[in-house]
Amino acid sequence: MQPLNFSALGGDVGVLLWGAWLTIRLSLIAMTLGMIVSVVGAYGRTEAPRPVQWMISAYVEVIRNTPFIIQIFLIFFGLPSAGIRLRADTAAIVAMVVNAGAYGTEIVRAGLNTTPFGQREAGRALGFKPPQVFRLIILPQAIRAVYPSLTSQFILLLLGSSVVSAISATELTAIANDIQARSFISMEVYLVVLIMYFVISSAFSVLFAAIGRAIFRSPIAPGS
């Protein structure tokens, strides 16, 4: 067994750091858009007419019970047959948003179900319209209740972003694959990338916990 030679990666450290930033940016964009989908989906599953609830339920079940990589392939390789061609990075974001939106819908819906029904009645008694009751009274309480689950979902999304390298989307794993193919130093490259993912996910866990304490003023354990 040959000893590890990390010095061979010296010229590629900057490239790997750039890949880490691309992964973070990709995940932040996908999670932001996915959160919007999640809130809209959760609202639809609780407030919309029954046919709309059925369609949202079908979307959630299909996404949650199929492999993420197949969803990516369907968007990147399947949509061109319908005349829709997306760049690899765009297809990656779309796939991640669709995936995060499905899981987030269920998380937010669970938070909505924890809000006492009397809160809705109180809001309507004060003259708020149903959308205002949802936005100003119900949703903030629901987000607080499921905040740890939402942040954990972001970490999973960030780690799962490595799968988009399968369609050559530009992020950390794809860049690592390019370096490995060029230098033939597999162990060193992927060990460094493993450590980078660990550091990034740990940093976000601590950051989210601090944000949770600042916003909700109650202890929220890192990574919970």
C-alpha cells in the first residue's frame, strides 16, 4: 500500500475550494426556492380544494418514493424529448428544488398541524382574511415548530448535491472527479473532499442553531 501523498494536490486546493463554494451556492439557491415550494405545497394540502390537495399529495409521494438520481436524469435527459433543454447546472437546480419541495411540504404541513385551531378562529375574529391568518399567525408558529427539521433537510440537500455530478453539473464532487481523472490520485482527492463536506455541513449546523436561538430565543441543538 502506497503512502498518501497530499502534496500532489497542492495546485488543486484552490479549485476544490471553488467547487465547495459552488456546492454551497447551488444548495442555497435550491433550498430557498424549495422553501417557497414547500410553503405553497403545505398551504395547498391544508387549505386548497380537494382536487388540488390530491395533486400535491401525488407530487409529494412520487418524489419521496423515487431515487433522486432518476429524478435528475428525467429532467436532464428526459425533458429534451419534450423540446425542453436545460443546461446541466440549471437541471441540477430544478431537480434539487423539486426534491426539496416535496420533503419540505410534508415538514411544513406537520408544523401547520401543530398549530391550535383556535389560532385560526382568533385571527378571523380580528378581521383577518384566511391568507392573512395563514401568513401572519399560522405560518410563523409552524416554521418555529419545524425549524430543526427544515435545517436538517438543508444539510441533507447539500450533501445530496454531490449526485448532480452524474450530469456534469459544476460542483465539488464533479470537480473532484475531474482532478482524479487527470491526476490518478483517488484516495487523496476523495478524502479531502470528504473532509470538506464534513466541515461545510458542520459549519451550517452550528450556524443554523445560532440563527434559531437568535430568532426563536430558545435553544436549538446543532444538527437536530
